[in-house]
Amino acid sequence: MADEIMDPSLQNIIDSKTLRWVFVGGKGGVGKTTTSCSLAVELAKHRESVLLISTDPAHNLSDAFGQKFSSKPTLVPGFENLFAMEINPSTEISEELENAESKSFFSEVATSIPGIDEAMSFAELMKQVQSMSYSTIVFDTAPTGHTLRLLSFPTVIEKAFEKINSLKGRFSGLFGQVAGMLGMGNQDESFMGKLEEIQTSVRQINAHFQNPEVTTFVCVCIPEFLSLFETERLVQELTGFGIETSNIVVNQVLFPDDGADCRKCAARQRMQGKYLDQIDALYSDFHVVKMPMLDEEVRGKESLQKFGGMLASGVPDKYALTDPEEVAKMKK
């Protein structure tokens, strides 16, 4: 594999006939939203329908497309088959946990488990996503830490269910008597039934997460130390979750302009060259796309289409480093 030269583009994602979920993530400020929006725009050229979902509380999809989106799929202006929505799994708490009238002993126990409310909300969201009929769904995720927290939720729910089920097995008779005395009826059974339903759904979702034919994760970074460090952490964590990740987008790369004489630009190019070398060494068996620093922001349909085209086909020749001496200088 090490001797094989990987295509420096995301064309492998475009060409896949089975990929349904494409997650895009990385450190804050590296261009995740630009990448996810542009990839979704490119996918829309080749798929019957594409849904772009933002799970980042900052919600930048509206800025990228110049249209306000909500928690319901909305057709993106200028497209016939591209939809977008913005949700916040951290605050959309499951009704079963939120509704005070349905509180039972086991629901009280569940709410005391750290992260269970977010986990169940995320499970409900993914359950809805799973039932959607879009050809491909692209997730514009929050910065690394929050994203890893979301992806760990299936494990959180499994552990929570084990704890609650253990309590039920040991004390169900006692709690049944107490519930009867307090007039709580079969609320606990109802809650446990709901939890079992969610657990089944989570197992199905996890199976999709760990199926490379269905799910992939695109890591986005810039050629700087902190971003490279966090990308390696993200790749390692995703590998631990069993989630396929073989595509990395490196944004904001400074390619030398013909005849340019800028000392600061040259210094930054040398600095970036050092980290680009490390990226090449670490991810020789990945599809690594090095995207140029552009003169303008990528906003609106036309700009996103151009950026998406570059993601799919690789960096245009005008940005390529063809002069061996220039390449050598950058690597010093």
C-alpha cells in the first residue's frame, strides 16, 4: 500500500455507489463548512438527492449559501436536489427525558448518567436520518472534541442501558410495589420499552458507522502544528470507533505565485512545507487534497461549485509546484 500513489482528490467519494453518510470534521477554523458545503454541491451533480446537515452549534451553512436554514430539510437556492438543515443535538433533548409528567424511577436514573440526554437526542436524530430517503447525507460537524463526543454516544447509551437493566433485574419487584403505592402505574415499563427501542436503533446506527461501504469521515486541517496534531488525534479516535477515514483535506496552502517577492509569504510557505511533509509521511495511504489559499471567501453557489470541483479533481495545474528548486526551498 505504501508504494501505491493515492489520488490527491475526493473523487473516490464521488465515485462510490454505496456511501450514504459522509462526515466532515476537524479543528475549528480550518474550513470544515466550506469543505462540507462544496462536497455536497459536487455530490449533487452525481446523486439523485443530497442532504447537508450541520451539527455544529455555530451553524455556518446559512452564511455559506446566503440563506437561513432550520431544523427541517430546506431546498438550497439554485439547486433541485440539494437540501440543508441545521440542528443542535446538545439541546434537542428527548421528550421522554424532558417531560416531567412521564418521569419514572428509571428515567430519573437515566438523567443522572453524564451525557445520556445528548446521547438519546443524537440517537433520535440519527434514527430520523436513517429513515430519510436522500441518496447521500453530508454532515458538517462541530470542532473535533464535540464531534468525537457525538460519535461516542452509541457507547454511552449501551453502558447506560446495561446499568439501568441491571437495576431493573435486581430491584424491579421492589420498585413495582413502590410505583403502585405512588400511583406511578407502568411508567417504568413504558420508559424501559422506549430505551430498548433506542438501543436497537443505536446498534443499527453503529453498524452503519462501522461499515466503510456506507460511512466515511473526511478530516479537514491546515498545515500548522496544532491542526496537524488534532488531525492525528481525530484519525486515531475514528479508527478506535471503527469508522472509515481515508480522505484528508488540507486547506489554506500557500502556493508560490510567479514572480512574487514576499518575504513573509516565503517564510510561511517554508513553515507550511515542513508540515506538508509530515502530512505526506503520516498519511501516505490516504487521499490527501491540498487546497490553495484563495483570494476571496468561498460563499455562494458559484464559489462553492468551483471549490467542490477542485476537491473532486485535485488542485489545478496553476497551483502545482513544478519547479524542483522551489520545492526544495520550501522543504528547508
